[in-house]
Amino acid sequence: MSELVRPGRFFDSSFGDLFSWATDPFYRDIWSITPRSFEGQTWSPRIDLVEKDDCFLVKAEVPGVPREKINVDLKGDILTITGEKEDEKKSDEEREGTVYHRMERSYGKFERSIRLPKHIDRKGIKASCKDGMLTVTVPKKQVEKAESQKIEIANE
């Protein structure tokens, strides 16, 4: 087909690798970062996934959630963060005469899952929580660099 009439020519040259991330294995299941089940879930923490030279960092905003109420689990290549932020329970007597004009804070159970790449050190994963920020450090496996090896061609 002539370059003049090839439909994708404009997009190929104008946008280059704009959508190449969609075929990258790291992002192969972009929808895997969504919660597996919305049942009972009332909010979802915001997360960042950061890649460094030696590790990946998963940072999740969990303000007001005690460390004891957060669980981090790795099954296969899926990292799942679950937990619960409890409502400030008040007795009927304490609520009497109270009118909420705005309620924006979230409470209840949450779950976030994210697919990790294959080349990670599963045994070295660590998690910490400070000032409402959960940080999961996922070390990368040390990949051996391939050495060049000359292969002799045999006479037959």
C-alpha cells in the first residue's frame, strides 16, 4: 500500500510510541490494579508505583488507618493491600442535636491490587507505615548479565 494512502501513517509518525506502554508486559493487565471485589468497600486509597534502579516502591495513602488494620499480601505476581478505617462510633446520645453539613471523610474496608513484574525478590519485600503513608519496598532480582560466547560451526 502506498505511503500516501496508508491510514496509520499520520498516527505512526505523529504519536510515535505514545501507546507502546499498552503492549509492555509490565502493564499487560492494567485493569488488575482495580479492586477484585467491591462488596463492602467504601473507599480506595490512592497509590503510586515507583521504579528505582534496585527496587519498586508501592506507596499508598492510608490516613487514619492503624497499622494493625492493614494487610499486605503477595499471591503470584499480585500485590494486594487490604484494610479498614473505622468510623468514629458515637452513641445515640452523643449524636443527638448533631447536624452534619458536610461529610467528606471516607470510612470502611478497602482493597487495592497491583500486578508486579516477574523479576522481583519475593523474600526481600518489606512494608512500613508512617504518617498515613504505607510504603511497600519490592527489591528487584539481580539479573546476571549475559556474556558473549562464540559458538563454533562444525564441519559436516
